[in-house]
Amino acid sequence: MRAKHFAPPRFSPRFVQVWRRNFLVWRKLAIPSMLGNLADPMLYMLGLGYGLGALMPQVEGIPYITFLAAGTVCYSTMNSATFEALYSGFSRMHVQRTWDAIMNAPVNLDDIVLAEVLWAASKSFLSGIAILTIIWVLGLSHAPLTLWIVPLTLLIGLTFGALGLTMTAIAPNYDFFMYYFTLWITPMVLLCGVFFPVTQLPGVLQLVSSVLPLTHAIDLVRPLINGRVPQHVAQHLAVLLAYAVVGFYAALVLTRRRLLK
Amino acid sequence: MLSLTGVRKSYGAQEVVCGVDLELRPGECYGLLGPNGAGKTTTLRLALGLTDPDAGQITLLGEPIPRRAREARLRLGVVPQIDNLDPDFTVAENLLVYGRYFGLRDQTVRARIPHLLEFAGLETRAHSRIQTLSGGMKRRLSLARALVNDPDLLLLDEPSTGLDPQARHLIWDRLKQLVAQGKTILLTTHFMDEAERLCDRVSVMDRGRLISTGTPQELIARNIEPQVIEVYGEGAAHWANEDGERLCQRWERAGETVFCYAGDAEPALGTLEARQDVRFLHRRANLEDVFLKLTGRDLRD
């Protein structure tokens, strides 16, 4: 690791063209890609929501499916950015050597990493909107406050896109990403309040939950779905932003170490 | 165009570029020859600003490297050793998207695409997917992609490695056309015939150093005797000890073959013609002989 790898980022406006490249590829496969993004969270939300929801009284004063809908928005938003940054990002960086080709043009690695994080966030944005649309169509929530979820999906996407890219930067192969899912994503899905309130967990696990980024995303989104203004908004935003900024910087340093040696 | 002065680069304890001085003149085709691991690709990466030198100065197209590498690369074209065309795009889309990285407007690139495809012999493949192209077509598309910004200087890393003879000749022909148009070219290769055909000047690189630089003819004249006889057959070793030793200025044995280097080959040829137990080939010395003399015959894997 050299001192230069830690230098502050230097971007050029041409990062937009790298984002456009990814968008153009996505556009060719938009329909299967959207279906793939949607089917999984949709089935969880509807299956568990109606199935389990019929067996239990309201959760935190709302029908279970509405409770689950808020979790599903966050979890599918997290997943979209994560898959994009890990698998697709790794393909572009390592397998197809697309990044190498771009770096021979007047575009720096810093531009590419920035474009990749923004692209991962864009994918989150798309799946967030899709789930939100279903929530509106099914009448699970009509609160005007749900519109605030739209910009939030971008922030959540930036957070998980940046964290995912740190893994991509050190991955020797695709199998490596299993660690990330087993040790980081799955715990978040189960501990951060997607399927049940965090307050159901023992104290120690609640403590763990409180430092995980998905918890803070859900603490913002769930009240909005219920038509209430969330509490501690600044604090939750700050945690998500901090994960995004630290993750982005780490991804930058690690990809520089990998590719600019 | 490109100048390197006293450039050094180490990875851990191993120095892979050990004080390279190189000056590329406008309009020339310059070849960097060397065995695998000689430091050729690292030298190109240093020139591109993709890795920082530990010592020395690099100037590319008037810009200091690595500090202003992004600006220098605006007027540069690169053909990488391993094809990295975008598999998600068609042939024409590859050119269009790549042009955007140079800040070129779509209409500018679209206007250039027919010419680039014609140059690459891919006019009929504009809408083909990359997976359907042969190795030679991919390399030609890589070359066309490197020309999308109409660069002054082209860097090519082993442009014909892995291609069949037809594809290699086509690439050589295109590179000659580019030099005729006034472009400057720096290429790395370990094919000596490629260097002899294409390059105005070559440097032999080994173990991180440029050990000899000049025109191909100068390198041959400076480093090696002009006549070569290759001797095969069961009597080859016997002949070398009996007559070769006396009649060649220098000889060496590689496997079953004896290489005899001489200013005047006639006396040696006379003794060979008298023998029944050898076959032999008399030819002029070429760059490969120089290369093998300078870098040795040992394998470099």
C-alpha cells in the first residue's frame, strides 16, 4: 500500500460517460433485469405478508403486510446495489477488463469508482421505485410522505453500493462474495427489522442491530409508509451517509491498490 | 512524443524497470523487443500513467506523467495485449461508447465510425456482437477503437500475439498505413519478423534494461556476424568441433542444432557440403539472432 493510494479523490466530468455505459447495457436488458429485481422481493412481501399476516394480529399497530412492505423496500434497495457492485462490478473490473479499457482513455480510476457507486445507487433507485409502486397499487399505503422514500432509495443505494465495492476491490473471484452475504447481508436481513420489530430481539442483538446501516434505513422508511414523520431523522441520515462516505473512500483506496500497482 | 529518462520501478524487492531511457521521435514506429517478463508491459503502463515510477521522468505528448496523464491520454490510442472490448455492445456501439470517454460528441464519433470500420475491414459487421468476431477481427476492432479520438501516438502491446499469419499480415499492413499517415507508434513484441518489418528503430529490452537500440540493420551490424549457417543432423556436433570451431567466428549449440556465425560463410559451407551426415541452412543474420545473442537462449517463464 503506497501513500498515493490514500490521496483524496480527483474526479473529472467524464465519470458521467462511465455511468452512461452501464445505463446503456442495462437498457438493452431492462425488462428481464427489472423482473429479476422485482420477483424475489415481491414474492416475499406478498407470500409472507398475506400468509403470516393472516396468523397474527397487527404488528406495531399496522397490518403485517404493511409492516413488511417497509422492510421490503429497504431490503430490495440494499440488494440491488449490492448485487450490482459485487457481481456486475467484478465482471466489469476483473473478468471483462472494461475498467482497464476505460483507463486507457482520459478517464481515471477515481472517475470509474464514482460512476460505479452512482450506478449501483441508480439500480437501487429503480427497484425502490418499483416496490413503492406496488405498495401504492395494492393500497398498502397512500401516505404522501411515501414520496420521501424516493430520494432515500438513492442514499441507501449509495451506502450499499460503496460498501459492496470495497468487497469487489479485494475479491479474487465470485465465490468470495459468499462471505459478504453470510457475514454481513444475511445478518442485516434478519436483525434489522425487515420481517419483525427489532424490539423482539435479545438486548445484545438489538445492540448489534443498532449499528447496522439497514436498521437506520428501515427506521426512516417504515414511519413514512405509515404516514408519520420519522424520529431522529438527522441521526439516521448521518449513519447512512457515514457508511457511504467511509465505504466509498475504502473502495477507492483498495481499487487503486489493486489496479494501479 | 514520449520520453522516459532514468525510469525505475520495483515491485517488492524485484526491480522490473531498471533505469530506462527512451525517446520517441514524431512519425516513427518504435519497437520494444524482449522476452516475457523483460519489463515491456510495465514500461507501457508507466508511460500511460497507470503506475507511478519510483524514479525518473516521463513526458507523454508534452504532459508530465503521471501528474497530467488524463490530459495526455486525450491524444493517445492504446491497443492492449489482452482484448478488452465491451462484450455487452455491438461493434459500432463499442466505438461510440469509447469515443464518449474522450469527451467526443456522439455525432462526431458516428461520422467517424464508417471510416474506422472500413480501416478495420469490419464494414459488414457494424451490428455484430463481439462474441461472434474472430480473434483477428477483435484485434482489428481494438485498433479501430484506439483510433476513435484520432490520436497522434499509438501504443500497442503485442499487437499480433495469438493471431494467424493472415490476420498478422493485415494488422501489419494497417500499422504501416498509420505510419504513412504520420502517426507515431510504439509497440512491444517478441516476434522479430514483426519488428524487422514494421519498426524504424528497435530496442532490445531484458531484465528491465534497454540493452541495445538502433535500426534493425544497425542492431544486426553492431551485434552479430552477417552470415548464419544452421546445421542439423547427427554429424552436427562432430562438424562443429572439427571444422566449425575453426571456420566460424562464433558458434553455439541449441538442442540438436548448431548455429554458426561468420563474416564469410564460404569455407564452412565447403566443409559441410563434403559431409553426408548433416543438413544445413545458410541465411543472413536477422534480428532474432541478435535477440537470442543479447538475451540468451534460456526459457523465461
